[in-house]
Amino acid sequence: MRHKILIVEDNAINLDLIIAMLEPFDLDIITAEDGYKALKKTNENPDISLILLDIGLPGIDGIEVFRRLKFINASKDIPVVAVTAHAMAGNKEYLMSLGFNDFVAKPIDKNILYEKIREYLKLDR
């Protein structure tokens, strides 16, 4: 079974970079460029295995998207990894305290991203 992953990223260059980084994995990749589209795509794809969620999004930010995802029964158990350039001291702790499963800082370190993908999708090396 191929895992389905949702990448929520409003910056096209960052989105292309993340997709390219994930190429070694055999994944079905869905993308959304804003929070409203992320919620819609999650609703349309109940078999999503993991969400990589940018925090600084237009419309509703990643934190609000996360809150709404966790409120909906169909998506409440999907692991969500915050992906953000807001890597200030305390930011990771704040996001984790809200219930995010994990945190990846931008610019993204490919090895850290791979570690998270393997962990949450339970993939072998």
C-alpha cells in the first residue's frame, strides 16, 4: 500500500523542493497552497497517512488548520508535522504543546525530513 501524504505549503519553490526531497519514497503526494484547500483535501482523502503543514499560510494559518483538523473525527488521528521558518527559541515547544506530532524547521534538512517520514509512515531505511 502506498502512503498518501498532504503537503500544505503556500510558497511554490518550497513546495517543489519538498516534493523533490520526497522522491526516494513511494508516496502519493497531495498538495494544498492554503489552509482552506488543506481542509478540503483532507476531507476528500480520508486515507492520508501524514500531513506536512506550513505554519505561515494565507487565509487561515497552519495553527488554525491544525485545530480544525483535530476537531474533525475523520482527520483527528492523522499525524501532523509543523514545517516552518519560524524556528525561534520556544516555537517548537509552543507548537508541540498545541498537539503537533513533530516539527521541521526551514530551510529543511533532508536527513531530518527523511527521519520524520520513516518514523510516521513506519518505513524501513
